[in-house]
Amino acid sequence: MDFLISVVIFTLSLIISLIKNISILIPLIIGMISFALTALHKGYSIKAVIRMILKGMNKSLALMPIFALIGFITAVWRASGTIPFFVYFGTKLMNPNYFILFAFLLSCLVSFALGTSFGTVGTIGVVLIVLAKGGGVNTSVAAGAIVSGAFFGDRCSPTSSSANLVATVTDTELYDNIKRMMVTGLIPFIVTVIIYLFLSKNNPINITDSALLNDISVYFNLNYITMLPAIIIFIFAFLKKNVKTSMFFSVITAFLICLFVQKMDFADIIYTMLFGFKLETENTLSSILSGGGLISMLNVSLIVLIASSYSGIFEETGILNNIQEILKKMSNKTGIYLTTAFTALVTGAFCCNQTLPVLLTYQLMNKIYVENNLTKEDIAIDLENTAIMTSELFPWSIAIAVPLATLSADPVSILYAVYLYLVPLINIIRLPMLNTHSKTIYCKRKI
């Protein structure tokens, strides 16, 4: 009963935070305190509960340097002209008769390079939606295509915080996970391309130029060398080098481009890396390209740390055992992947963000995977194919509410963000494998 009360308190705080537009950190802290009180009520000492919280947080500490590097990248890629380059030439090369398809593919490219859905939507996404509105394209369809592309990279980019979170939580290799994501995401990607190709026929764009693009060429030197920071990420990913190493060299390269190509002052670049890039102009381009920086990742880091504390409490106290038993029975009947997808959906609807569903789904399902002789790589890819993608299907979730607000799009756009639900759906259609020892049908990929 005490656990149920804590869940109700946490849920109510989440609802209030959404209604009042309060930071998700507040309900997360309330939840942490509520579950800590539950542990105290079960007889654990204050010292033991603090140790549980710190143990849970410790699991995510390895992500903090990566988050810092992501903050640096999102700033210096803007300042160096890397992002403006992709936006400018990507849009220029777009075929007006296939605008929706190009919007998806261009968003995929930028999101894979940048590793953030919010950053993708806030840069190339805004440019594309402005073109769509001015060109007579259905904005809901356009926004759906942009969101699909944005979460393509959010799922499988080596610089993605969510991809690194899954790798850290499951103790798996990031690049091995990316390889599996590419394989399991191939058919959904192809189907998505076909759907957007069809939707493009009914949504040709009537204009091919914009004042925004002209402004980009005025304020930035779009030399091809500005692509180098992104190319480094791709090369290092291909070579399977440590993601922190690839991001570090990308940041250094972008720093030098800022200094020698964009002619920025040394002190200004350092300030940009810490506090984000800000274009000194009053036009629309400033609001589109400004952002990033170390400080921008502080909120994400705190969210992950506090959410991780839950796992320490849940693991030590065993308060999730009853739920795990229910899920175990469900997995025996429907299969482990479907049970994981169900758990991800429920936690996604309940938690209103992307981080906590990953942690909770892992916490609830990991034991079931182990008992069925499945590996940590199996649960990692299932988390990528479910929790990472399904959190955005709920309009009240921050994961999708922020991108939609940035694009000034309505929740109907989610229906057109087909990649989000094709990944979890298509991965249901796999050859099941029968474990003769547990009589449990589960889906184990051989990649």
C-alpha cells in the first residue's frame, strides 16, 4: 500500500508539472523522496536508503563526461558552421516534388550527426517547417516527417544521450548496439521512406528558396571544411573508436574552425562552449541557430541522476517484485519482446519523459531476460526498439511535446511520425524461438 501511495504522489506531481509547465526535475525529486520514505517505512535505516540512492546514481555517473561533450558539440557545431552547412545545402538540394521525403531524410542526417532530437528539430526542423508553411504543405505531415527523422538519430547516433544511456544501463558496447539498431531499424526505415514518398505526392512544396537560407550564407562561411567535425564522428563510429574520443576530436576540430574559418575570438569560443551559441542578430535565424553549450546539458544530467536513484531503491528493497512476477507470467504467454514493449508503453505514458521509462523497463524486465538465457545485448536492443521510441507517442510527454511546440505543430503530427511506431511494431514480426527449458517463446535476434 505504501508503494502504491508513492506511485500516486509521483503521478500527481507529474500531472501538475505538465499542467503548470514546471520542470520535470521537481516531480522526479518528489518521486525520489516518496520512494525513499517507502523504504524507510519498510524498516530500512536512513543511512541504508541514502546508500541505495547513491548506488543508483552511481550507475549513470559514466554518462556525465559524455553529456558534457554533447553540450560542447551542440554549441561549437553551430558556431563553426557545421549545422548551418547541413541546413543550407541540404535544403538547397531538396526536390520540391518530394518535400516530405527529403524533410525526413535531411532530419535523419542532421540528427545522426548531432545525436539530439531537440537540436535537430530546433535547427533544420524549424527551417523545414517554415518552408512547409510558406509552400502550402500540410504542416502536420511535414512535422511528422521531421520528428521521425529527429528520433532516427536520437535512437542510433553515437553522440545520442539516449543511446549512451541504454549502453551504460545495460553494460553493453555502444557501437555493437548501434549495429543492432541499424539492422532492426532497416525495414522500418524502408517502409517509412515508402510512406513519405507516397505522402510527398500530395504535398509538393511551391517554393524552393527562403530568406532564412540567404541569411545563413551571409552570417557563416560555408566552406566545405565546416563538414569536418561531423565527418570525424562518422569516421570514428565506423572505426568503432570510443565515443568520448570521437566527440573530443570533433569538438577540437570545430573549435579550430571557429577560430580560423569563422574568425571568432578565442574567449568567445570558450564562452560559447559553456553557455551556448548566440548569433548576434535580431532576425529569425538567431532564434533557430542559438543554443547548445555545457549548461544546456545540466538539466538532462540532473534528470538522469535523479531518475537513476530509483533503480537503487527498487533493487535493494524489492518493491517491484510483485510487478515483475506479473510481467513474468505475461512473458510466458505473449513473449518477452511484447512484454517489454507493453512495459515501455505503460512507463512511457506514466513518466512523461524518455529517461525514466528506459530505467524502469530495464529494472522490471532484466531478471526475466536473465532467467530465459537472453543476453544483456538482447535487452539493450529491445529497449532501443521500444522505450526509446514509444515515449514520444504520448502528446503529454516532454519527449514529443517540446519538438511539437518548437515546430508549432499539433498532436495530430504524431500520426505522421511513422518511424516512431514502425520500429516497435515491425520488430514484433520476427521468427520466435522456443526455449524448451522454460517453455517460453521469446524473440532472440542473431545479429
